[in-house]
Amino acid sequence: MENLYSASEIVKKLPGISTRQILDLAEKGLIRPARESTGPGSPRLYTFENIFEICICLSLRGKLPPSGKTIKIIANILAEVKRSQEMWSADGINPSHAGNIDFLYIAYNDDGEISIIPMMESQTVPLKHLFTTFSAKKYKPQQYCTYLLEVASLREFLEDMFK
């Protein structure tokens, strides 16, 4: 049986994260606790995968462009992490990683367009990608940002803390 953790147990092991942040992510639907609260004195319980998702969500906080789409973008990033892990595990790609992606390459512009590319350590993003990711427009957006999220090292760190 998989270990389950309450928000207070997670906060004790991961300084810098608050119970309110964890509850907020669950209330916004970004993470689904393994067990919902069944009443007073019965806390929500979270699996290791929930904790991993919480950390991804919180690491993206302040990194994405301010817009009304931030929650949707984070949900898409979490879905991409899950999809990539499932796909790579099923296809047997690089079995030494056990289906884990190493990085997520996230690119976005001030028009609200975003691109998410799961990557293994040996992969690189071609420079051409930077210029062809987003739709061609007569007037290009003023800002273009990229962010590299280290998914594999985050998972390893959390495994040391929780497993």
C-alpha cells in the first residue's frame, strides 16, 4: 500500500511550502488528493505523486506570464508530465529512467501562447524551435521567455524525502 501524507506532514518535510498552498492547489483542481476530507478532523491525504505535482505547481508560480490562463497552463504542464511518463514507460524508451522525463522545456510569449516539450537529458531544443513555435503574425510579441523545469532531479529529491 502506498504511503499517504497529510498537508501538515508535507509542510514539515518541505520547508517553504504552506498548508494553505497545498489546499489551494487541491481546491483549484490542479491536484487530486488520494483521499478527500470526510469531515472535521479528517484531513485530505496525498500520495507521493500528489507531492510531486504540488512541487511542480509551486515551482512554476511566478514563472509564467500573468494572465487569466495560468491555472490552465499549469494543468497542461502537469498533464504533459503524466502523459510523457506513461508514454515513455509504455514504449520502453530509455528504461533506465523508468519513464521519467528529465526536463520540461516551457516557452511562452506575451500573447499567451505556450509550448511544452518533454525532454530526456541527451536531447536539446533546436534554435529553430525558438522561432517557429508560435503562429506567424505580422507583429511579433514583445516578450518571449523560456523556462527549463528539472523534473527528474525534483523527483529524486522528493523520493529521498518521502520514500
